[in-house]
Amino acid sequence: MIKTVSTTPYTDQKMGTAGLRRKSKVVVQPNYVENFMQSIFNVIGDLQGKTFVVGGDGRYYNDVAIQKIIKMAAANGVSRLIIGQNGFMSTPAGSNIILKNKADGGFILSASHNPGGINGDFGIKYSNHTGGQIPSSISDQIYQQTLNIKEYKICDTEDIDLSKIGKQELCGMEIEIIDPVVDYVEMMENIFDFPAIKKLFQNGFTMRFDAMNAVTGPYAIRIFEEILGAKKGSVVNYNPLPDFGGLHPDPNMVYAKELVDYMYSDQAADFGAANDGDGDRNMILGKKFFVTPSDSLAIITDNFCYIPAYKNGIYGVAKSAATSTSVERVAHAHNIGYYEVPTGWKYFVNLMDSKRITFCGEESFGTGSAHIREKDGIWAVLFWLNIIAATGKSVEEITTEHWQKYGRSYYVRFDFEGVDTNVADKLMESLEAKLPSLKGQTINGYQVSEAGAFVYNDPVDHSSTKNGLIIRFNDGSRIVYRLSGTGSSGATIRVYLERYSKADLHNDPLKMLTEIFEIAMAVSEIPERTGKHQADVVT
Ligand code: G1P
Ligand code: ZN
């Protein structure tokens, strides 16, 4: 029943910041998924005895792609697959299931926070035995395979019924279908003080969690409403839909508008949160109050003592270079290790595996810890609830007290989307060439202390990665420029701005960053080169 099918290569199967991500219309082309998967299997080599975890965020094509992957895994000699019921599994739950079962890797079918549907995006994230996504050295090999692929193997059978929990067999491969929520809930119960959070809700505390019609709905209902006792209706948009009900499942001030409007209304709950399509991103809100992801990482790190799993001490902390420096001050105050890595969660994996860090985060609404090797949306929400339960303080009080203690990093990200790829590449190239000459210059009242490419030397595997350009100023302000690695068409230029203040704690971030924004535009020539005078998305 095993068929070998001939195929011809696609030239666009290079993975980006987080796996392969393309327009759905691209992925549905004949043999597109097959070519990519066979290339992965070819690079792994001997699949005898190997176990992989498979699931997805339920978006359009999840159901079709997962059947292909199952049949190809069987045909290529994989011994066992662990699959989420109905093909569903969040990214953090998948990482946990890989680690818990000592699996050899896993595939999460998701384009994360990108919109779904036939006019949206689809993607495949590939993790190895660490529970984290593969390093670039491996994804480069897979890309080479995709360019030379001539045939793939597939088991020629009926589709597998993914609704029934339990074991079945396909072409000599064992398939185990599991409830993806159970193990995840157990892990969360072992990290956080559930009784304290339960008491918080018993005392009338209110929350709203927006699952954005994506994968975290069932996890959130089980944890927040059923176990912790948040009142029914606290979790909204909890039904995972193939097109996310038309929502753009990216939890930020722009796309989680429904939640933001509610949390800024007079009816607001005490606490608000949202997750993205595959459940690894999070947004934290208080009553009429927004916590930037960079501040959230700093506050989480500063408050580790309230969390049962971390109260005996933590290793260091890491952030992506583009993330604000607020966590750096916390790391120094607690005298723990501090690391700055390129954008992408995979760069945290070695630091976690070698016990250099416990917490890590990115400005792009990603926070997590060494409990798994992916960022974890619900974990971050529970962390905040646990701090609130332990301190009795509101989100706003916790955050403002943090600023009083450490000062505040005003921080905003500007995205210039749909830029011609050549224009974007040239812009970055000439900017990089120009940066060294800026050192020592004063622009718009700000003196440049350092300017150049961000280069990360991994202390564990000694690989070196260049990612983005940074201009640092004497007062601690920074400008970071990067090209996005997760888009599915054209280029997105991301410009990250930061300004530190010890005394002025309650100002408007955009106002505080006006001059730095002007410098960022003038130096990079973004308006002249792209025709864009304003960013498309500001978060
Ligand atoms: C974006 C974020 C990055 C995150 C990634 C996957 O990548 O900026 O922090 O790790 O999505 O969620 P980018 O498009 O910037 O390459
Ligand atoms: Zn995601």
C-alpha cells in the first residue's frame, strides 16, 4: 500500500522565523505539502523507532494537510505518531507533549497569528526532540532537499478518523490520538498556585479571555472557567474556526480590538487577555490599561517568588534584541544571567537546555519559560493571575509600581508592510553601511553611542547569527530595524523604538518617542525609499 510518487520541486519552501509559512493558495498546490514533508523526512534519515507529535490550530487546510502528513509518516517508516484529537493542538501543548513523551519531534500546522482561510495563510512548524523549533543549520538542509526533491512516499489508504481517542494502526505505524488539553492542564496545575487563583475568582474577581476563534478556546474554558471558577462567559470567541471567524488572531491593540474596546469601556473586567491562532502569544490588559509585552516579561521575572514552580529561584532571563531593555534592569537587580538573542523562539532553546535561563520573551507578545521550548500564551495569563492573587494588586498597580522601582522603557513598534522585497533589501543594506559613521554624532538632540548590525554568538553551539540593525543612544534609547521573517508576501520592515525614563512615568509612548521616530525615518530613508510616511501597523 506504500506508493512512491514522482514530483517536481517548488523553489519557495525556505523556512522563516518560525517554520514554513505561505498563502493558503500556495500551500494547496499539488504536492506542496508532500514535497516539504518528504524533504524533512529525508533530512532526518532513519525513521525507524521514531515518534512524532502532530496537531494544528484548526485553520483552513489543517484537516487535509494532517492526513497527508500521517500517511507520509507511515510510508517513510515512522514508528509512532501522537496526534491531537480532531487534529487540534496548540503550539505550547505540542512542545509539552514532545518533551513528556520523549518524542523525536513534532509538526504543528499553523501560520500562528496570521489570518486563516483560503485567502489567509497556512504553515508548518517543525520541532525536534528539544520541543523547540529546529535550528537554522537544519532548516537550511531541508531547504536544499526541497530544491532537489524528485519523489515522495505515501501510504495509499482512506483518511484516518481523528475524532476517536485511542490507538490505531496505519501501514505498520502506531497512531495514538490524545485529548491535547489534558496534559497541558496538568502541567499548568504543577506550575501555578491554582487554589489562590480560585479564591481570587470566588471573591468576585472578573476576567475576559479572548481566544480569537482559534485553538486556545478549549484550553481556556477548561482552565479559567471550569477549574479556576471564572464566571461562565469569561472566555469569548472560544470556538476554533477554520477562518477564525474572519478575525486576525494576533493578540495586540490593533487586531484584538473587540477585547481592547471592552477593557477600555466602563464595563471592563478586572483583567483581560488574548492569545493568538496557535496559542503561543498573549496580550495582558487591566481595566483601561495595557501592559507592553516587554514590560510583562520584566514584571514576570521580578515576581517569580509568588509562583510555586519558581519560588526557590530562577536561572537567568533572555529577550530578543528588538524587545525593550526593561527586563535587563530586573536581571541586574536580582543578579541573574541576562541574554539578548535574535528574533525567534528557537534562539532561546539552547539557553534553556543548558540551564542558563528560566524566563524569556519577545516584544511580539511572546512570553514563556523553560517548562517547554515554545512561548506559551496561557502560561503568561496564569502567571499574571497568580501575581494578582498573591499581591491583591490590580494590573495597573503592579505595572506602575514596577516603573517606580525600575523606571519605564517607553516602547512602540512600527511595521511598514507590503514593501517590495528589493527595495527593502537595498534599504537595509545601505543603512547597515551607513551606521558605523553615525557613532558619536548628535541627531535631533540624541547622541549615538553605538550603531551596527546585531550579531549573536550562541554560547552553547557557538553558531553566529546576524539579525537586524541597532542604533543605541547615550541616554539608553534605541532604534532597532529588522525585516520580518514570517510574512507570506512582500517584505515587512519593522522599526522598534525605545526610550528610557526614570522620572516621567505616565506619559504617552508615541509622544515620548516622537523625536526618535523622526531620527529612525531620516536615517533609514524609509519614506523616500518606500513611499510610506506612516507605518501600516503600530503596536
Ligand atoms: C514575528 C515576531 C517574532 C516571533 C515570530 C513568531 O517574526 O516578530 O518575535 O518570534 O513572529 O511568532 P518576524 O515576522 O518579525 O520575523
Ligand atoms: Zn503563534
